[in-house]
Amino acid sequence: MKLYPVVMAGGSGTRFWPLSRARRPKQFLPLASGKPLLVETLARLKGLATLGQTYVVCGPTHAALVRRMVRGLPPKNILVEPVARNTAPAIALATWVIGAADPDGVLAILPSDHHVANPAGFRSVLLRAAKLARSGDLVTVGIHPTRPETGYGYIRLGVPLGPNAYRVQAFVEKPDPLTASEYVSSKEYLWNGGIFVFTARAMKEAFARHLPEVAEAMERLAPRIGKRSFEGALKRAFPRLPSVSLDYGVMEKARNIAVVPGDFGWSDVGSFAAISELRPTDESGNVAVGEATVVLDSTGCVVLGSGRTLVVLGMRDTVVVDAGDAILVLPRERSQDVRQVVEVLRHKRLTRAL
């Protein structure tokens, strides 16, 4: 069985401003460790697939950055989506490109901006999902919930398909707090981590059935794959595709969906507040990053320095980020509101900071 990891690096997230910028979004930042999240993602694939079997999907702004960060990745394995069209068209692009060379190859779609504390456990789950996908099922990896999280979608388990595998009964949108608690207590739900595994053949059939306009566009492009004319044809065709997620466009409609549960220390690194779960903390629960970063008489703070001296004194549950040319200070509980900051800066035309 040949596995083709496809790492989705096309996002331009705004939850980590001022560290993340339009030209260097979250997946290119060293948030969980000293290495960028994209580099971490590719490192944990060692032993599952070679770089020659690995693909990265990104936008034109970030293609050069991917090339610099991922040494040894063949240039043809960087799939550049001309414009952002959400995950379904991007995954279709990878499916048709890989399927042209190996119609029965197994693709593993992986976010580039997540953290995994147990890479060996992750690899084990991914292999189990890949074996199940060979049967023709579209497989997703569900994460065992550790709390009643309201920021994630959930997967409801259906009938068992064997050891540690189930038919998916339903994909469920982000719940309110009470519903999330009920989900976790029932043991019938998993978090939707955005990891999908399938054969190129099975996903092509799913696109043809559920997103025929995407499948038809890709079929028209197929004869050009591997030729010089492919890039130009893709630039003309891609902007006309619908902007739709794979979850909504395919996975929620298909019937041959299976889920493999996983428990490998997963985090979507969703905000600055999450960094305290991923990086070492002092005895007062503070995270201090940077040789010249000092935190005194404070508790529960996340303090990220840029190299210059940064001192935080007498604070509680506060996020302080110094990006060198911009500073952010906010309560930890409002970490999800950083997006509002970006919108205000854009409205005020302070685009230098974006």
C-alpha cells in the first residue's frame, strides 16, 4: 500500500496576529515548539511516506516559503491553488494529480497547523485509517474528546466496522456548552480533526456524485497533468470552482464514510491561550518564550518575545505578544477575539501591520 500525505498549507489565519501575517500565517510559525507547525507536520510522517510521496497544497504567496522550509520536497509536489476556494477544490486538485500516477493510491489529507504530542500514536492511527480506506470507504480520523469543547465540530459514531473503526452516523456542527457536555458524556462522539484518508479512485467517484462541477473541471484538466500547459489551464479553471469545504460538499453527503478514533495528544493550536497546553510552564502556569523575556509575580500568562527585553510584572491570565513591529496585550479568555483586531486594523488601513 502506497500512502500519499497531502498537507494543506493554504490557510491565512488571523488568530495569531501580530506573529502571523499575510505572508507568514500560522502554519509557518514555531508556536508549539522551536519548529514551524508545517515542519512538525512533515517530520511526524517519517516512516509512513517519503518526501517524494508527500504533497503540500498552498497559495501562490506561500509557495516559495514552502520550498525554503521543506528541503527535499520535489517542486512538482507543491500544488499551488491559484486562488483560495476552501478545502474541497484544493483536495480535488491533489486527488486528480496523484490519481493520474496511481489511481488506487491512498491519500491522507492533513492540516499543516495542528500539533501532535504523540507522533508514533498518530502514525499508528493513520496506518489503520489507510488500510480501511483501501476497501473504498472515505475515512476520517476522529479525536477522543478531553473536554466539552464548543469550538469544534463533532462526529457521531455509528455501527462498528471492526476493531477501532465505525461507520459515521453524522457530522455535527459546533455545539453549545450543554450539548457539548452531553456529547462527551455519551461516549458516542469524537472531535472532527479535519484528517481524511481515501483512495484517489473513491474520492473521484465521491466528487462526481456530490460536487459534479468540481469533478468535471478536474477531468478537463486531467490530460494536462504533468505537462507545461497544466499550470496555465489551472489558473483559468480554478477561480470558477465553487468555494466549499470537503466536509460540507462531500463528507456530510456521502454514505460510505468511516471513522477511526485517535488519541495522540492532538491540538488544533486554536489561539494564543492554547500555547500553555503545548509549551513548558513555570510553577505559576506561565509560558515565557524568548531569551530576554521575563515574567515576574504573575500567573497563567502567555508571554512571547521577539528577542528584545520584555518584562511582564503582576499580571494574571494575560497574553502579551511582541512581534518586533507590533505588540498585542489581551486577557487569555479573549484570545479568540484577535480576529477582531485584524478587522479593525484593516478598516483603519493600517495594512503595514498585516
